[in-house]
Amino acid sequence: KPLKYTVTVGTVPVRDKDGKVAGEVVTTAYTVEGENRPVTFAFNGGPGAASVFLNFGAIGPKHMNAGNEGDSPSDPVKLTDNQGTWLDFTDLVFVDPIGTGFSRALVPEDQQKKLFFSTEADIDYLSRVVYDWLVLNDRLASRKYLVGESYGGFRGPRITHYLQAQLGVAMNGVLLVSPYLNPSEEANGDLSPLPWMMTLPSITAAHLEREHKLTPEAMQDVINYTQGEYATTLLKGRSDEAAQKQMIQRVTEMTGLDPQFVKYSGGRIETGAYLREVHREEGKLGSVYDSNVTSFDPFPFAPEQRASDPILASIIAPLTSAMVDFVTRTVGWKVDARYNALSYDVNRLWDRDNDLRRGSVPDLRESVAADPKLRVLIEHGW
């Protein structure tokens, strides 16, 4: 059906403890006239990613078809109406953290790390951006939601809890898309079966999809095996050679990988290794976002992957061109700055502290415990 909406691009100032403006966060808001409309704030991850990925790639009113097998960065950029946009039932505010999109720090690099590029600082100032946007736009009485993807899925629970406990704004729901919730779950793979129990089902799903055999029934068998016999065989180790041999054969069948590769991996298939190995005969790499989207590996004989991810490498240019054209020409918001869809500087400067390794599940637990009406939706996996 027709949907009439207004797009507003603008900045929210970020201040230091002395009240001086230290940065400007750019937001892109899509609103529809009507009473009692909810508002949803969208964050991508990285750290260092702008919100354009959720905007043009998922829930905004415009969609850019990119990141598919065979797509080229130099293909003509075309935005179409997104039949699956969330704008029909909620206003949308896409937030670009400092250093991403057109958002900029106004302080030297050494101060940027302290004010913006650490776990706690990131949550503090982005929570305040949400609060300030609600106040500036008279939306404190609206139903309020957060959606976060990847590291944005780490931000989601933390911002929700900070708003609830520190700024006095209770969110109605948080939606997490492939969230970075438990960073430590992948640790200690030498001793724990958990990291391999996480990767095997997804890798198998990718193989089944390539074979046009991906069904809920097929995946239920995979999950049952992973949580049962596979886990116990990993725990047994070399004490049961027959079980080890049987496990290697089963994992080989599930993943479609070379038997020798699976054998030398001990049936423990690391995602990055799989993405190089599965298409090695073609000299291609699979993408971590969708392993059946590939590109040629420019360094096929290197001991580890040195190239960028195939999907990221193909979508940065068209997404950047589309967003800059949309903001500066369609909306008419003129700015004398470059646009960062994905900032390597932010990622380089990021302080990966112990607070990051703690994850954001504790905050999610506290928020839900304090507010039983808070709704949580997690979209993850195959």
C-alpha cells in the first residue's frame, strides 16, 4: 500500500563532562504522521559500521539489492521501495556512531578513544543520543524500541539497561539481529566443545543450502547430533578412537569438506578455515555473512585469509554511493565531509577491554528482571 513519510537528517551534539561539544552524531529519521506511533532506534556494529546496512539492507523504506553472488561494486546503484520495511508500524531512527557515516569527533584522536571508542564510553554517549533525540522530538511518550545487528546487538541490551537504570527511559522492546552477545563463548576451544558446537550447525546449514537440501527436518538431525554424540565425542578425546573416527566421517558428510582436512582439524571446524576450504578448488573465498556468496581470493596461497570479506568488499562502494546521494541530493542535507560506511580507523582505535569480553547478557538479564513487560526478540543462525 502507499506509505507517505518524511525523512529528516540531522545532528545530535555529544558533550564531554565539562559540557563542551566533543562530537556530532548524525541520525536519519523516517516518520509517518499519526498518533501513538512507536519509534525504533537502529544500530549496526563493527565497531565502526554506519547504520546504512540496516537502513538500505533490511528495514528502511528504501532497499538496495546488493551483496548477492555475482554482484559487482561497480554495478549501477539503484534504490527501490522496500516491501518489507518496518516503517508501516514504527517510525525509524538510524544512528551513526562517532566516526561512522557523517558522524564526527571534534576532539583530537587521543581524546576520541576515551570519549567514544571503548565499551563503556560507547554505551554512555549513544544512550544519551537516544534520550536527546526523544526529548528534541517530543517522543518520550511513544513506545520505544531498539534494534541492533552484530556489535549493535551487543549495544542493544547495554543501551536498554543504561536508559532504564541511569537515564530514566524505559524501552518497550529490544530486537537483536545476529547479535554479539557472548564474546567469551568462543574461547578455550582447545578444551571446551562449545565453540565447535556453535560453528558446526551453521557450516552444515551452508552446505545443505548449497546442495538445495536445507530443511527444518534436516537441521533438527544436525542439532540433535551436535548437542549429543558430537559433544560427548569431543569430550572423550583420544580415549575412544573408534568414536573419533566415526565423528570425523560424520562431520565430513555434514560439511562436504575434504576428509583429510576434517581429520587434521580433529572434526573441529573453524569458520574462517571453512570459508577458505569449501571453495578452494575454485580459488574463491566464502563470505562470513553467507558462505555461498563468494569472490576470488587474491592471496590463495597465503597461510591465512588476507583479503576482505566477499560481501563487505562488494557492498561498501554501492552502499556509500547510495547513502551519500540519498542524503545530499534526495533529502538535500549538504555536508562537507566524507561518508564512512565502515571505518577501519574506529575499529583500529577501539579499546577491547575486559568489559567487552563480559558481553551484554548480564545487562539483558537485569533489564528483563526489572521490567517483565520488556519484549526481546533474537534473530540468529541459519
